[in-house]
Amino acid sequence: GQYVIADGPLDTVPVWLRAGGAVALTRPAMHTTDANWKHLEWHVHAAPEIRGRLYEDAGDGYGASRLTVLSGGVVDGVLRLERSETGTLARARSEETVRVYGLGSVRQVTGARAHRFEEGVLELRVGADWTRLVVEP
């Protein structure tokens, strides 16, 4: 294991992302009546194996829901991410953002509407129905 000392200001909620982790975040809200986010950002840390899951529902008991699974990894320097979903909940968003940490360089991106690589972070703009991303160094 590894120990890390990090600042912990009281007005910030820390989110720790391990190598291979994928965490979905949305904008802050005072409360929610459902979990079908209009804005969604995936934060992914590049590694040989990547996994992440997101559960969304209508918030009213046993109604419609959706489970989204991200999987993939970095093999021979190429990042491949795949997204699958199951469930009947209609999407509340048309676009998502995927931020990838831990890449050394980016030469080509396939599967995104737009991308930028700045200060070691790859930001990808994708349609909410994306299924595959490939990033080559």
C-alpha cells in the first residue's frame, strides 16, 4: 500500500480515485427526488483494468431504473473503454463528460464528439449513448 497526505478543507468533499477506478459524479443539489441525472461526469483513472458502475432510478419506489457499467483498460499504451447499460429508465441527458487521469500523452481519440488533453487530464465530450472509446498515445 501507499500512504498519501492530502489537504482536507471543511468546505470540500474529497473523492479518492484509485488506479482502475471509474466514479460518476453530478452537480450538487440540496435534495433529489430521483437519481436520473441531467448532468453526468465520469472520472476514470487509467490502468490495465478499469471498472465502474452507476445505478439511476426514477426515485419513486420500484419504477424504472438503469444500471450503467464502464469497463476496459490500457493495453500496450492504448486505452479502451466500453459502456453498457441495462434497464428501462429513459435518459435525462444527451451528453456526458469523461475525464481520464494517468495518461502520459494523447495522439488520437475515437468515439468522442470532442476532446482536449491538458495538464495530464484527458477530457472527452461524448453522447449519453456512447458505447466505446479508444485513446491512442
